[in-house]
Amino acid sequence: MKDKATSFDIAYRAGVSQSTVSRALRNSPLVNEATRTKIQAIAKELNYKVDKNASNLRTQQSDTIALLLFEDPTNDDSAINPFFLSMLGSITRACSNKGYDLLVSFQQASDDWHADFEDSNKADGLILLGYGDFVDFEEKLVQLTEQGTHFVRWGAEVEDLSLVSIGCDNFQGGKEVTEHVINQGRKNIAFLGSASSHAPEFFDRYKGHCEALKSHNLTVNPELQFNALYTEEAGYKAACRLIESNESFDAICAASDLIAIGAMRALKEHGKSIPEEVTVAGFDDIAIASFTFPPLTTVKQDTKIAGEMLVESLLKLIAGEDVSTSLIKPELVVRKSCGE
């Protein structure tokens, strides 16, 4: 007796992945019309029948949430930004309190990560932490939205996309920390961090930084903005470029604590004292920020509240309730790197 055809047989004949076959047989708009027609024709030729029992199983809730982390460059083997480690604990507790299991993975486990969880029903919804270059990442958010996946993300609000983001008020945080630096008598303040749509959170912090300068009648000098993304090494290199530029500066506002910590190392290697010659401020309030020398002034993003809001918002989406983007209020944490 001839074995019954499977979706893998169709995938082999069509020269596509099994997940593409699955989506094509559901008439998913993520598969172009020509490919969809080809797959459906092969299925008909092979007399393929969808397993209704398996299909029903996929529609049942798993009582599991998937947390998908972006693989960041780090100084250790974790590949996880330290800021997200504290949020991971908060999300785990929030899931447990709601009776949900948490499945943790990396976003780039495959080229088709956004569909893996949808097709296999590993989870009822997704929480996304981190993204790398947002311009590249935005396409994946569009795909998730089009296929009707329940997901929320940590980050800045995304214009022109109907999705739920939970994030910090980065503009306000950038403004408050720069105002604090100005109140310490500093007037030539450098900003280390991206100032473009490739990193929306950093860009908002830079906009807040510029607003604080303007409101205190200080000039926004574009020559004092140096790109840096996420790591201590990036902060170190940006600070070295700043020092070598011969621009006059007496303070640094960094877009993250890791960037600030790298900048502090560069300043010390170049014989510049902190905070006497140069004050330094960061953003995030990661655990190590209070143990730098001197301890780092920064902006705290409340990871406990963030984790709770991410889980609560996702469960509401899964339940079919309306949910909107929310911003968490930043908190200035003053330490000795700014002379206090």
C-alpha cells in the first residue's frame, strides 16, 4: 500500500520549506500567489489531506509565552544585553503569577524565526527584546503583524505600524539627565550614541539631550555627537574619537550605561579625571552602574514594571482585548560620576 503523502513530500516537490507549505495551504498572504498556486496544485496531485486532528491541536492554547531575545555582542558568552537580564527575571515572575510557562529563545534561531512559533504552536504569543538595526528588523514586525501573531515588544513606539510596544520615555530621560549635567556647570556636553532611525531609543534620548541644551540657551554642536551602539567597546572607541577630535568638552552623556562605562575607560587612559575634568552620565541603570569608579549617574528604566506590563499586555492581546503602546516614566539616579 502506498504511503500517504505528507507536507514534507510537497515541500520537496515544490522546492520550498515545510513551513512555507503549511502557510500556502492556509492561503497565508506571506506566500506569494505563484508559489501558493504551485504548492496547492502539488497537494491536489498527491491527494494530500490536511490532518484535522493535528490542525485542531494547533489552535489550542499552549499556556506558554515565548520570549525571543536578540543576540547582542557581549564581553562574555551570554550574547544578552545586561539590561535585558534583569527584565528576564521580571518577565519570568510575571508569567508564573499568571499561570504561564515561559519559553526563552533567540530571535535568529532560524531565518524564519517569526513563523516558527506560529506554525508549531509552541506559544500563544511572543515578547520581543532587542533588535540590532531597527531598519532591518522592521520588516519582521510587519510580517508578524500580517500573519496575525500576538506579540508585544520592548522599545520605542513605531509610527505607521499597528503594534504594541512597551518602553521608556526616552526623550524625557535624555532631557532630564542632560539638564542635571548642565546644572553641574557643564556647557560643552558630548553625546555618545546613535542619532538615527537605526536605533530609535538612542535617537529619542539624543532628541531629549538636544532639547535640554536649547532650553538652557546652549548650542547643539553636531561635532560633539559620536555614534556608538550598545557595547562598552563601542563607547570606548567613540570616546577616543571624541578626545582625538580636539573638540572642547567637559561632559559626556551616553545613550547607555555600557557606552558610558567604555567612555570612562577611554577618559582614564587619556589622563582625564572623572568628574573633575569630565562628568559622565549613562542610561539604563544596569547592575554594574553603581560599582564603576566613580559610580555612574544614569537614568533608571524600571525593569520590574516593564516585565509586568509586557506580560499583561500580551495576555490581553491573546484574549482579544484592545491594548495600546505605553511608556514608563524614567528616573534620574545621581551618583559621583557627575560630581555628586
